[in-house]
Amino acid sequence: MTNPDLKTLPEMVLVDDEPVFNEPWEAQAFAMVIDLHQKGAFTWTEWANALSTQIHGSETRDYYQHWLHALESLVAEKQLTSTEALLNKKAQWHEAASKTPHGEPIEL
């Protein structure tokens, strides 16, 4: 499978054809999308459409918040996991984050 064309994504910030990340979690969300795409979970067009829907929706978010919400909706739509499982994982993550000292990695 070929690498996806990042220039097709709405509002994607690239420097020298590479994505720009402000936080480590943004790179992780990006990597999950690329990995799922390369494994055939969804086409690049499906991903670009899901992301565009989030960006042009009614909620204003930072770019990678749109990215994360698009990933969650596409994963649920493709039945790769359930919405309930996603909500449970979010709750576990928030609990772990609240117990983790600043600057330390969060572990589930």
C-alpha cells in the first residue's frame, strides 16, 4: 500500500511535506490513523471525508481535536470497536492522567 497524500487533508500543516505536531498525543493520533489506513481499515478518501466532516461541523476545536474525533467516529462506523469501548477507554485515560504527576508519562 502506498503512503497517503497528506496534502489532500483539509487544513493539514506541513513543513517540507511532513506534518507539524504541537503535542506528543497529536503525533500518536496521526500514527494511529496511518497505521489503520495501511492495514486496510479505511481508505484515504474515507479518512479525508471523516476529517472534513469534523472540521466543517458545528464545533470549533483545535486541528488535532478534529483529527481525534474523526478517528473515533470512523472507527465506530467501521465497527473496529464500539462507542462504549471508546468511552470506557477515555474514562480510564482521564483517571490515569489525573493520578499522574506533571511531566510523567501517562500509563493505562
